[in-house]
Amino acid sequence: MSQISTFPGKQFHSSPPHTAAQAPSTVRGSFRWKAHPHEPGVGALRLSEDEAEALIANIPRPLFESALSSVIRGPSMDSALNVSELLIRLATSPTSSTRHGSELFDKHRENSMLSRLSFILSRHPDYRAVANWCLYRLAEAKEPFAVLYIINQQFLAGVPLKKTILMTYLEEFAQRHLLDAMVLYGRILHERYGRTEEALALWMKAMEISNPSRISLGSDSDEDPYSVLGIPQAWEMYAAVKISLGDIEGSRAAVEAGASQLDHPVAYQYLARIVGNEGQLEKYEEFMIKAAMDSNAEACHELGSFYLELHYSGKGRDKSTKPSRDKDPSPKDLVARKYTNYELRQRAMDWFEIASTGGWGPSALILSCLLREEGNAHKGLRYLEIADDDEKSASKAKDIRHIYLHKTFELDVEKEREIFTKQFAQFD
């Protein structure tokens, strides 16, 4: 693993937003929406009365069941569905299309709930236009969540971000220390206007004031512990830009802050890679476990690979010989001697299984081979199918499938680089 790969770099790997997956279309036909080419929600929705009633009749209850607890807390299911019906009627009313958001939505606390319900609806293709229309009007009414949603969508789409009223709102929210606003506004300053020092100062301030208990769901800040909008964390942006500027120490400090101060699972994953490259494998195990406990499939895979590497090195306490008096134990010895070699293999398989449950193909591929070695081909086939469905492992899974059930099946996982790669061979 290269040194550079231990840092966020230019790609942001935030914890996945805890929202429902996009659902398939359930309403026949499609409605017409005359939209502004650059701004979601601008323009008029053109629906017949029958089309509007069809949307209301088919509001996807499962979408709310899976998303309510993570996106919004407070309203009951029936209440959420009733309010969603009102939002659809408002968006499809002929009298609403020419009215400004501040006329449609009073500036009160309930607008936050309306924005989040609209966001949930946006996850369904049949309701996305209606949801975007509502979110844009709520943004016009200066609702923070809606402003963040609209501007983040424009930013990700590469839309030129001029000095609009929504940008003015975003700047104001950043000055008021709303964390997501600070991160997004700083990102725009850095990537669109080259005002990197201002962005770094903003992210540093965000890190200083971050407090997971203060930004929990339902608090007055209208923010989430991990943004459902997919906006990176302040420490991630700071670390990424610092490493791009060649400031490795500054980047590492931001990652450490994300882990120790904010207890962010992705920060622990990055920090584990950093200390692992330095040979601090006991710390690697500690930090990667914290990352994996957040159901981070990639972290689960890396942890499983770590234990499997220790297993193959034969350093379990039942296998390793006593170190020479003249030689200090290796970094691998310090971890492996806590387990038997069998326990190392089982821990590896346990973490691969968790990662596989999350659809991580490389873990499923290794697990299918390990199960085949144990004579449990029937169970292994289930994991081979998971590997087949992931582009990261599909090619090798197809190769193995042809021979998987043969009586003469032989595969040395330890030596198959396309299946398993040792991360810490230099620390034997």
C-alpha cells in the first residue's frame, strides 16, 4: 500500500449516507416538468389532476419506513405520509408555480421537517421532480437543509455558482457555524474560486467546534452526525487539500482529529492505514476495528485480510517459536501472539462474512475459497455469487466458478494475488 493511499486525496470516502436506496418506478407513464436547465426545482410542474392523484395514491411507504429513522426523527409514519401528500398537492397546484418560496412556506421550525420529507421523496424516481420543486421553494424560504441540498446538487453537477440569493444564504449559514454549510462553502471557495487559505481556515474552525452530541439528529442545529446529503466532513476536506499541497503532517493531524475528537469511523480507517504503514500493527488493529464496527465493508475487508495474513505467516501463539533474546518481536508477532493460528483464520472469515453481507465482492471471493478449502462448497457458492455481482471481483469469480465444484479443486489463496494481497509483508 503506497503512502499516498492512506490519505483521502481527491476522493472523498465519507460514511455512506444512511438513506434508502433509490426505488424503481411504480407509477405508469411520467409527468411533464418544465425545468430550469441549471437549477433543480425551478420551473413549473405540469401534471393533470389524475397524474397528481396517482402520485398521492402511490406514495411509497417502504421508502419512508427505511429512511425516517436516519433522515428525520419525530413524525409518525402516518404523519409523514399525510404531510407528503400536502407537499405533492402544493407542488402540483396551478397557483403555486409563480409564487416565491417565502410566500409558500413561513419561516418556522417545521420547514426543516418539510425539507427532510421532500429529500426522502427525492430518492424515488416518480417523485423526484416534485421533491426538487419543494426543496427549491424551501431553499428560497431560507431553510438550511434545503439550501444545502440545492447548492450541493448544483456543485456536484458542475453548474456555475454565481452570487445568487441561495449562495448568500449558504455564506450566512457558514458564518453562523452550521457545520455542513462551513464544509460546502469552503469547498466551493477552494475548488471554484481558488481561495484555498480561506477554505482551510473555515474547515479548521469547523473541526474546532465540532461536537457529535451537539449535532445529533433533532437538535437545534438542523445537522446530522454524518451528513445524509453526502457532504464530506471538515476533517476530510482539510486532510485532502493539505496532502494535495504536500503537507503530510497537516493532513495527518486532520485525520487524527477526525478520529480522536470526532470519533468518525472513516477517520479511524485512514488512521489505521497510516500507522500500519509505520509498522504499528497493534494500533492498526485497534483503529481498523473501530472503522469496521460502523459496518464499513471496506474496513471489514481490510481487517479480515490483516488477520488472514497473520494466519498465513504462522505467528499464532500455538505456532510461533519463542523470539531470540537478541531479537525483538516483529510487529506481526505483537498482534498474532494474542491468538492461536486457528483463531486468526476464524477472525478473518468472520470479518469477510460481514463485508460480504454489505456486498463487498473481494471479501466474498476470499471467503468462498476458504469455505471450499474446508469442504463447505455449498455455503461457499453463496459467497461466490456475491463476488460475481461486484465489478471489483467479478472477473476472478467467473474464472473460479468453472472449477469450484470439481473434486480436484486446488487453489492456494495465499499465493493468488488476484484474490488476496498481503499488506504488511515487510513486517514479518
